[in-house]
Amino acid sequence: MDERKDSEINPTKYGTTVERKSERELVVTRTFNGPAHIVFDAWTKPELLKRWWAPKSFGVSFLSCEADVRTGGTYRFVFSHASSEQPMSFFGRYVEVTPHSRLVWTNDEGDEGGAVTTVTFEERGGETLVV
């Protein structure tokens, strides 16, 4: 990996793009300055996930994070928000877990036919593209 100072990194290079593919498909892409195994860990280890999943600027606090990140495993995230007395929980199961390259999970907290989220991690020269 080439050596760069943080001040030399182009901030737009590590931005986020969002594209609506259809009524039911939204593609969010982000590039991170780091290898895929580290970015994957940030998505799959509860102690790391809690540090970034709910940005402080949203006014949301991550109360608990349970994640059995394996095919067939389950997750449950519980958040609080200043505007609500009741905590919000999100839960589902992992449909596919391929270390360092792919995660697929269900979002079961809604009605029948909830969303399925697919995240891919693609390493490119020391950076990781997350789609």
C-alpha cells in the first residue's frame, strides 16, 4: 500500500453514493481506506458495530447489540432516541456470511416480506469498496 498522510486523502474519494435501481432496490456504495478484513470486522463484531452503526448526529443511542454472525445466526439491535420513550429494535437472521466478502441478512421487524440487505466487500489496492 502506498504511504499517504490523512491530509493527502481526497475526501470525495471516500464518499457515499446512492442509486435507486428499482422500486425495491437501493444501492449504497462507499469506499473505505483499509483492507476488507478490517471493514468486515466493523460490520460483524458487536463491539465495533456499536461504535459506528448509529451516528451521534442522529440523536440515537445504541443500547444493545447481539449478533451471531454466521449463516443461520440471528441479530438484534436496540436503540433509543430522545424523541421516543420506547426503544426501537431491529432484528433478523443472517442468510449468508462469507468472511471478508459478503453478508446477507433479513430485516424481520416489519410486516411479512421484510427487506433483505446484501453487503459486499471488495478490496482494491488497500481500499475496500462496500456495496
